[in-house]
Amino acid sequence: MKISVVIRTKNQEKALDFLLKNLKQRYAQDIDEVVVLDNLSVDNSRKIAEQYEARFVSIENFSYGGSANIGASSASNEIVVIFSAHSYPVSPDFFKVIKQKFEENANLAGVRCLHSTNDYKNYILGIDAVTDPNKSGLIFSGSALKKEIWKIIPFNENVPTFEDKDWTKRVLKAGYAIDFAPVVFNYEIKRTTAQDYFRFTRDVLGNYQIWHQEDSGLSILKGFVMSLIRIFKQSFIQVYYAFKRMFFMIRFKFNKPKKFDY
């Protein structure tokens, strides 16, 4: 079984360069191909992908489920490992363990690798995807899927987000398995306030459609008030410690400690 790596990205040239360099320098023997799935980037993403001999696929009309399907269909091999550009594998045996998992279990639809407290705890406690499909099921970045099963059960293109959770629930219902792969990857992203708001709206819609979670009017109002309190509190704390830092530096200028002479 050969491995294809699919990377979803938009205007993340620095992160993409680091991920591709990591894959080429540390995992070249484990990967058969790399596909960069790009959402109309205006930076140097295409040039960087070509520099590392990755196949570059452009998406014009982006959706989470749709891009996941394009990524899976673009992959040539049976095992498809999926990343966002702002993530990267860490464990030296990252792809070897993933491949071994699929070879050992013909009924395995996907694996989830480890990057957060939730991952580590569920893996250590043995909480499987059937018990907790949210925290033990597929996540788009740092997971892998079997293309043969994806052909039978593609990603849902009508969900606003959580296409990975929706897929998890449907493949489990169909009798397939999703397991942890005990290897580590890093996930690092900084979003603007506007991007955080967009993600918030997608998450609200996704949580309602998939997990049937809905806030009451009172909880919405409470959430708004608590958000304002946190903003004012954090602003006050930041100003307070800004003054403390300034006064500390003034005292330091006039009362420096003795230097060590090595």
C-alpha cells in the first residue's frame, strides 16, 4: 500500500514551505506523492509546491467537504494522509505507523494521529471513535483515510464545516472502523479576528447539523455578556502589567544586579 499526502492551503507560503521541506528531508522514502490543494492563493504557494516537486491542484469554489473530496480524488494511492499547510508530522515513524495500521486491519477506514490533549487522553484511555466520534474520529489535518472506502462514502459537501466528523459518523454507521495512530504531528495557526468569526459561524452551523447542539436565547445573551467582561478584564490586566514592566525596567536601569564573570 502506497501513501499519498494531500495538503490543503490558502496563502500560507511560509508554512507550506516548512511542511514540504519536512516531508522531503525526513519522509521521502515513506511517501509516493504529494498533492498541494490550493484555494486561489495569491502568494508563492504554486512556486513552492513546484520547487518540492509536489503536484499543484487549484480549487476555485472552496467548501470543506468539496475540497476534501477533490483531495481524495486527486490522490493516486490507496492511503491518503491529509494535512493543512499549518501542520506537520513530528514522529520519525509517522507514515510507517499509519501504513502498518491499514495493513493490519482491512476494515479500517481512517486513522487519527495525535496533536492535542484530547487526542492523548482518548488514546491513552482507550476511548474509541464509536464512543467519542468527535475527539477520536477523523480530523482533516493529521489523519489518513483509505481511498477505497472514500469512493463508497465520500465527504459531505453540504456541511458548512466538520466534514471530517460527518464522515466519521457515516463510515462508523456503515460498519467500518476508525482508530488512533500513535504518532505525533503539530498544528499551528494564527487567525485574524475576521477569520475567527468566520470559523465561529461555521462551527455553530456544523454543531447543529451534526451534533444537534443549539444554544438557548438566554445562553446566547450570557455568552455575549461574558465575552464583553473577558475583553474588558483582559484589557485591564494588559494595561496593568504594561505599567509594571515599565516600572521594573526603570528600577533595573538604576539598580542593576552584579554581572557574572565566566
